[in-house]
Amino acid sequence: MGNIGFPELIVILIIALLLFGAGRLPEIGSQIGKSIKSFKDAMKDEDKKKK
């Protein structure tokens, strides 16, 4: 339990498409990517400060 397979990803994508529309999905994906990158950079900076 907890494994997300291909059918589940398709269902999630369809729900996101219905909620946000096709035009906003690339924008949302870009913002999520930027947030993840920012979080990883902050974690790296924190590790450098501890050493």
C-alpha cells in the first residue's frame, strides 16, 4: 500500500486537468519545480552552516 502506479497517476492528472484547466497546468508545474529547487537549496545551505 502506498505505491502509486500508472493508473493512479492518470486519474490524478485528469482531476488536475478538470480543476485547473489545460492552460494553467504548465504554470503550476513550473511553480512546484521552483519551490522544490528552492527548498533543496535551503537544505544545502543549512548543512553548510552546521559544518
